[in-house]
Amino acid sequence: MPKSWRPACSIELMRLRARMLYDIRHFFSKKDVLEVETPVLGFSSGTDPQLDFFTTEYGLPPQQHRLFLQTSPEFAMKRLLAAGSGSIYQICKAFRNGESGRFHNPEFTMLEWYRIGFTLPQLMDETAELIGLLFKGHRTLDTAQRFSYQELFQRFTELDPLAFSYQDYCAYALANHTPEAVSICGYDHALWLDFIFSHKIQPQLGENALCMVYDYPACQSSLARINAGNSLVSDRVEVFINGIELGNGYYELTDATEQGRRFDEEIGIRQQRKQPVAVKDKHLIAALEAGLPECSGMAIGLDRLLILLSDSASIQEVLNFPLHRA
Amino acid sequence: MASYSTNEFKAGLKVMLDNDPCAIIENEFVKPGKGQAFNRVKIRNLKTGRVIERTFKSGESLDGADVVDVEMQYLYNDGEFRHFMVPDTFEQYQCDEKAVGEASKWLKDQDSCTVTLWNDAPLSVTPANFVELAITETDPGVRGDTSGGGGKPAKLETGAVVRVPLFVQQGEVIKVDTRTGEYISRVKE
């Protein structure tokens, strides 16, 4: 018989995980950030066309309902914020369908926190503080780095990520041994940015250091606010260590109308691509209408953090039961 | 032939890419948290042997390639083609020098090897990992040297040249690792 009943990771790794969770809880407790829990299962889904959700059937005969497993706890947490919870954090499972690879397992553990009144730079300070604390005793990271998306992109590629030039992007792809990018990306600026960033830039980010990339192009704003001073960029930050994407943060969108518009736009894209139908979260829109306090929020993939803390090569090595053993 | 999605790409899978048969070596799923998913794939072109990297949008697919490895016996060289036979069925195949490639310097009549067939036509030949061949030409060694340090070139019956220890003599049969081209030992007749 194969040994697949056994955990894929060692007891030491389980201890390391427990220690990490303890450290995180201690960190936020000292800062008076409240730990919360929100439902993993709900009646609505995210609408992001880049994220595939899991669905399940809720049977309450004679009725049957379609429920969604969360791709992140973001919407429910924002409802708590709008209801006056103050700053909150959560450690929970998130589920993303079809994601499987060296750094992906369809079920994974996420740390997400929201800070009332924080701007994005303040959130970045706190992220660096938390990461530094978690690495203490394992490895000394070099000083955290901060780059704007544009300066980073220009430094590595000499292309301007904020102004799309089909010709320049094509020439770059041909000169850098990825001619297939031309047929994959076509005239889709956001897709070009994903391609070039993930292939040519990300692998080189944050060598033994936390690297924070802010001012993402507006076409990649996701749920972040568009920057007040420069409409070409959004108040979004991504964090990397040793080329691994660890997390993503926003100066949160509080405008209910704008949120509703982005939902509809994404639902439209999903329809065009014939993706499973998403159900938009009316509660979130109502919460934004009631008033979401100004805040910033960050989400960190804790399994990936464990990969880095333990010098492992893949997410499968830090989970006790990765999907193929689940 | 079936087609395979990027999710099914794993090491060893044979697919058609740019009209050439290829073997997948490595498949890495690359996905920015908020972005498009890609598969970065390392592929060997089985015609040229060259390894390239190619990115696909996750979910894209490639046609499978009808490529199989068959154990065969090398029969003879008629000057233009080399002839091989499947021992069980006596089915015969002929290969030009291009398909035989580097393997030619290790092929001795009657020896076993692996012939890779694409649509039932030979694509490449891989010799056994270890072959035993006679030395046809080498300088006389220095008497008493048994260390194997230094060494000298020796030409084998198939034309290959390998470095052998000084004590190994012309006419002797030696065992060679074809993957590295290195001398392993003498073979007692």
C-alpha cells in the first residue's frame, strides 16, 4: 500500500506552523486588532474573472441552494468593518478552483487584516514589522525594499507599464525569448503586464528581503482605490520574498457605486469568457452604502510564508495533507 | 491523436509543438494572485534534441504525438542506412545518419538499443547506457601504472574515442558509459 495516508510534511513543520500562528495572534493582540471569524460558505461569490470558485449544494428539502466557498474573506470582513468592528484580522481557509502547482494548492490558509485609518504606506510599515517578527530566529532578512511598479518595470524591461505600446511590448518579447507572449497577449495591456511581470520581474524580487511593490497600474487595481494624485495607478501593493508572491494589499475602495460598477464589469467579462456565473455580494454593496471607514487591508498566504520560513521547495512540502492526499 | 490540456502536461508526455514531436520535461504553474494563470513549460524537441521554454495560457492544449520507444537490435550499416530489428516480431526499421546521430559511435552489430519512433518512423536512437567495445588503437601504456590517473586516448571498434588508463592495451575490451563517454572498466573475455 502507498504511504499516502501519512502527512506529507514533518512534525517539525507542523510545529513551525503552530509557532507562526501563535506569533501572528500575539502580534495583533498587542496592537488591539480583533480576531474574527466569518463564514467560509456563502450565497454569493467573488466576481474576479481570474479566480475560479468552488460551489456546493445546500440541501434543505424540498429546497436546494447553491453555495460558494470563499476565495478570500474580504467581503465578509468589510461588512464587519462597516458595522463598526474597528481593526480586525482573520486566519482562515480560502479556496481557489483549478489552482495547483509548486506554489498553489486549491485550499490554503490566509491571513487577512484591516486597519482603520491606515494609509497604504502605514500598512506596508506594519507588514514589514510582522514579517520581520515571523522570520526572527529563522533567518535574518535584509532591509525591506519598496518600489513603485513603474520604476521596477522600467528598470527590468525599459518598458513603461502605465502607457501601453503594442510595438514596444512585442519587440521586448521577441528580444527576450518569449515570442509566444505576442500571440497570448495581443492587445490586452493587463495580460501583457501579467506575462512580463510574472516571467521576467517577479522571480528576481526580494532576494532574502521583503520586497513591496506599490502603485499598481490602474488596469490591475482589482479592489484597490485609484490613486487620488495619479489616475494611472491604484493604491495597491504586492509583497514578495525570494521571488515568491506572498500577499496583496489595498487602500480599500469605499465607494459603493464604484464597487457596484466593478462587479458588473467583472461579471460581464465572466460572461464573455463563458466562465461559471458569479453572484454578486449585495450585502457588501449595502455595507459600503452604509459606510466603510477609511482603511487599508492586507492578505498574506501563510503556507507560502511557511515555505520561506522552512526553506522548502513547494507548498506540498509544508501542508500535512496537500490535495492529492486530502 | 488525443489532445492534452496544460493541466495534463507532465514529464514524459509527448506532444506536437510547431509541427515537431516534443517531450515535456517540466511544467510550472505560474499565477499572480490577481492575474492570468500561465504554464511555463520546458520541452525537448525530439527531432533536434534542443530544449526550449514555452509559456501557455493555462487551459490551452496541444495535440499528442505518436511517439514510442522500442527496444531493438542493431543489425548493420549499409553505407546509407543503419538497420534495426525488433527481436520479438522481426519487424525491421532503417535509420539515416541524422536519426542515429551521436548514437552511431556506440553502435556495434547485434547490440541492443532504444529506437524512438514517431508515426512508426525512426526519430532517434539511444544506445544502451553501458556498452562493451574492443580497443582498436591506443599507445602502448607505461608498465606498472595501475592508478588510472592521467590516461590516454583509445579508439574503439565503433570509431568512438575515449580516455582510458595507461595500463589498458590495444585489443582489450572495455566497458563504457555512453551517457558520459567515460571508461568504466576492462572486460574479461
